[in-house]
Amino acid sequence: MGMNAVFMRFTAAWFLLVFHGPYVRPELFEKFYLEPVNLDVDTGRVVKRVNERFLSVAIDASLVAEEKFVYLLASPKLKTLSSALSPGFLRFGGTKQDFMTFNPRTYHQEYPRNSYGYLGDTCKRLTLPPLLEENLKKQWALQTLLLQQEELKGTYKNVRFTEYAVDLLHSFANCTGLDLIFGLNALLRTKGNSWNSQNAKMLLDYCESRQYNMSWELGNEPNSYQKKAGFRVDGYQLGLDFDHLRKILSKSKLYKSSGLYGPDISQPRDHRRDLLEGFLESGAEAINACTWHHYYVNGRDTSLEDFLDPDVLDMLATKTQEVLETVDLVSPGKRVWLGETSSAYGGGALGLSDTFAAGFMWLDKLGLGAKLGLDVVIRQVLIGSGTYHLVDNNLDPLPDYWLSVLYKKLVGPEVLNASVLSTLGPRRRLRVYCHCTNKKSANYKRGAFTLFALNLSKSTAKINLPSHLANSSAEAFVLEAPEAGEQGLLSRSVKLNGLVLKMVDDQTLPELQGVPLHTGDPLSLPGFSFAFYVLSQAQAAACH
Ligand SMILES: *[C@@H]1O[C@H](CO)[C@@H](O)[C@H](O)[C@H]1NC(C)=O
Ligand SMILES: *[C@@H]1O[C@H](CO)[C@@H](O)[C@H](O)[C@H]1NC(C)=O
Ligand SMILES: *[C@@H]1O[C@H](CO)[C@@H](O)[C@H](O)[C@H]1NC(C)=O
Ligand SMILES: *[C@@H]1O[C@H](CO)[C@@H](O)[C@H](O)[C@H]1NC(C)=O
Ligand SMILES: CC(=O)N[C@H]1CO[C@H](CO)[C@@H](O)[C@@H]1O
């Protein structure tokens, strides 16, 4: 055993005591790599191109379990926060969608065309008075506890929703520049176990009468219908149901070319993918993208270690490849979306999913997902019960919200091939991704690219740019926990380049400014942090 190993053991033991508490595996504190690693990036070629709405968000259908809570969407603060995530999809769906029926208060066979209702179409009128907002937030905090219990028990009450919920959802999407995807109930079945479209038809008619431009899904995680509803729907039948929905849509002037996405299956388990195969055989033609759901871990059985574990992060690649193989086999070329995804299922992991630590899973999913060829990634959830939300129950932004906004601002849809090289073999705890810089960001020239990197270990990573880029000016956006140590990682706030991010007021986000780096120096990424680096003068051929 050399001096080095003795030293390592000593430091590992020291960290165990001082930094992390007694339960953390010493591997978390691998050898200190003080020498820089080299970034290898092919700036000449786009390897994948993702949707411009790649980073998208969801609102869980449980928000309408009591309809008054949909009024939270009229909060000015939430509107400000959500607008910064445009362009993106806003998926309204989840377990509860299969227990919801449309029950309009003023049902007429024919709705008057183009008549605007109670809310009208103006965003100004979509404003919740402050007192009402405070009240509703308090009640919502209690409601989330009930919803969590329902999820734990796995028994779901049927819910009726009215025009109010639809109007609010649509106005919210419209005012924030998000594209609404509405998840229809697939558990309304006929005696012969095919989909009963009657209720959906009524909803579609209503939405069309209001000229609501939106797209659709049908059913949520159909692979577990047995557990949730006591009967099975096989993949082939579900595909036929989608085909039926497509036929209904094609008869509508407004919806004849609107998006339809499905089947929103859970991630493959034990290589079981029969539902997806069957679905695609009969339903592939009906859909614009094939959706599946992914969570890394069970929220009730996980730890900070999992959130920082490269093996856990790599599980996304395994699952994605399984889904892509099936899709390529049955309907080659069909786009694949993560239709619902977050860190931990079961509403998130308490004390982790809403903290700075969750950013490692989120940013790595965005990077790896794009590189693997996923077209859209829909984050569960923007607001809602559980702890995996981007905006908390007081409608204040959480660390993953700020990470998402920075991603939107700096990362474009063109994916470049990047990796880090080191003489000591692969660096599993340093993960890098490159895209062309978002060309819609006025601040950067064409040819700029954005590197984003995660350091899953304690010590600072130094990254050498390729020599031809070494003199290119760079701007850094480093996201760190507000304080050192485990407490910092579990914090509900985040520092950008040293300053804790906060809204200026309900209508204003802070400027998310980068700091210029000295050209020629390696990029320096502190331990347990992640960052975006914009190489604004890179003149990458792929990014012109
Ligand atoms: C909002 O609705 C108006 C009126 O229907 C429409 O013209 C506009 O394109 C919509 N905007 C978005 C972002 O959906
Ligand atoms: C509906 O929205 C989509 C996506 O934003 C857009 O491409 C399409 O043109 C819109 N359709 C209508 C009828 O406004
Ligand atoms: C990306 O680069 C790695 C090596 O740097 C190479 O093995 C791999 O084939 C490249 N991938 C693509 C899609 O070009
Ligand atoms: C970068 O700048 C240094 C110092 O000015 C110079 O010696 C070097 O040739 C430059 N490298 C490139 C690739 O332009
Ligand atoms: C130099 C270096 O790489 N710094 C830290 C951050 O990430 C790496 C990647 O493995 C860790 O080894 C380092 O501790």
C-alpha cells in the first residue's frame, strides 16, 4: 500500500465523519484528480437534433381533484416563472387523468363558435387577487397531503371537471407561451373493452368551440391498469383506441393535424415491453411521438448517494436504449419522448427531489437524453403535490427551476459529441455534454456552443478546452449549493456564480448573467456542482 492509498483512506475517513455523516460509501471520495482533464468535442457535426421544446413541463391531473385549485394557475408569480420556460409543452396528465370525466355546467349540444367565456382570452384577466392566492395556497398545502395519501393507498376517486378547469389550463398555457397537451381518460371503456370516446368527444367539441389550439394524449401508464382499475387493456387494443381518437380528430377543422402522443407507458422492467410493441403495431400511425415515463429511483427508498451516483444516472441510457430498439423495430423513425419524468417516483423523494441535489439527475437527464436521441423530455412537475416540483407550494422557484431556465436560455437543439479524456481512464464522476448555444439568445453569435458539465465529486474539476479553442472567450454559469457540505446539497436554494438566485418581484426574474473567463485557463468546476460554459467565439462549424 503506497503513501497515496494511506492518504486516501485517511481523507475518506475524515470526510465520513466531518462531511457526510457515517452512512456514505467511501467511493464517493475517489482519488483527488488535480491534473486537468481534456475536453474532446466534435464541433464540425451535429449528432442529434432535438425538438425546440425539448425541455417541457407537466402539471399533474391531480390538480383538478378539487377544481378550485386550478385557480392557482392564475397566480401572477407563477405566470412570470412559467413564461421563462417557453417554448415548451405543458402536459396535463398523470394517474388521475384516467379517473376524470368532463362534466360541463352549461352543456349545450352545440357551443356557440368563437364566443369567449368567463375568463375571456386576455392574459390580464387571468390574475388571481393576492388575498385569494394566499388563501388558496394554504388550502393547497393541505390538499397535497390528501393526494399523497391517495397515491400511497393506490385507490383513486373519480373526479368531474368543468369548463372552468379547461379554460384556466388553456389560458395559462396561452399566456405563458406553452403548448398545452391534454391527457384524456382511457379507462372509459365499452362492454367490449374498447375505448368509449363519448366523454372525450364532448370535451373536444367544447375546446373547438373556444378555438383552443392544443394537442392530446390518451391514458396514463396503461401497463398498470390492472393495479389501478382492476382490469387490463392490452397494447394492441390501446393502439386501436388511439386510431379511433385520431379519426375523431381528423374530422375536426381545428384538430385535424393536431399532435397526439402516447402510450405513456412506465419504463421497461425486466425487459418486458410487450405492451409497447403491441401498441405500436396498431397505433403507430395515429401518434406523432411515442411516449414513455422514466424515474431513477423510488422516492420512499432512496438517498443522497443515489442522487450523486453515476451508475444510477447511467440507468437512463439502458432504459432508453430498450425503448428505442422496440420503436425502431416496429415503427422506425417515430420520435420518442419522455412523456413524464423526474428523479424519484411516488411523488419524489422527501428532502431530496426539491433540493439542489436533484439538479444532478435533472441536468444529466437533459444531457444524456438528448445525446441518446430523445426528442422531448417532460418534467414532472411544474407545480403540484409531491416534492419533485419546480415551483413549491408557495409558488416560489426551486433549484431545478433555475437550472431549467438557464438550460432554456443557453442550450440549443443541436447536440454535439463531447467527452472528457484523461490519462487516468474514464472520469465517471465528471459528466459533460455539448450543444450549440441557443441561437434565439440574442447575446451570442452564431458558431457559439455551450458545454454543460457536472462534477459528482468533492474536489474541483479542471477542464482543458481543445487547443484550437483555448483562446476563445468563454462565459461561465456555475450553479452551486448555497453552503458547503451535505446541508448545502439539501438546500432549497441555489447560487449562480456565487449569488443566491431569487425573483426580483412577482413580475421579474433576476438577470441570469455569466462571468467571463480568462482565456487560456482551464475551466474550473467546483466539487458537487454543475455549470454551463458558453464558448461564444468558438465558430463551431456545426453551429453556424
Ligand atoms: C393564444 O391565443 C390566441 C388567440 O386564440 C392565439 O392567437 C395565440 O397564438 C395563442 N398563443 C399561444 C402562445 O398559444
Ligand atoms: C397550433 O399550435 C401549433 C403549435 O404551436 C402550431 O404549429 C399550429 O399552427 C397551431 N394551429 C392553429 C390552427 O393555430
Ligand atoms: C462520439 O465520440 C466518441 C469518441 O470521442 C466516438 O467513439 C463516438 O462514435 C462518437 N459518436 C458519434 C455519434 O459520433
Ligand atoms: C492563444 O494565445 C496565446 C497567447 O496569446 C498564443 O501564444 C497562442 O498561439 C494562441 N493559440 C491559438 C490556438 O490561437
Ligand atoms: C479534477 C477533477 O476531475 N475534479 C473533481 C470533479 O470531478 C472529477 C471527475 O471524476 C473528480 O475526480 C474530481 O474530484
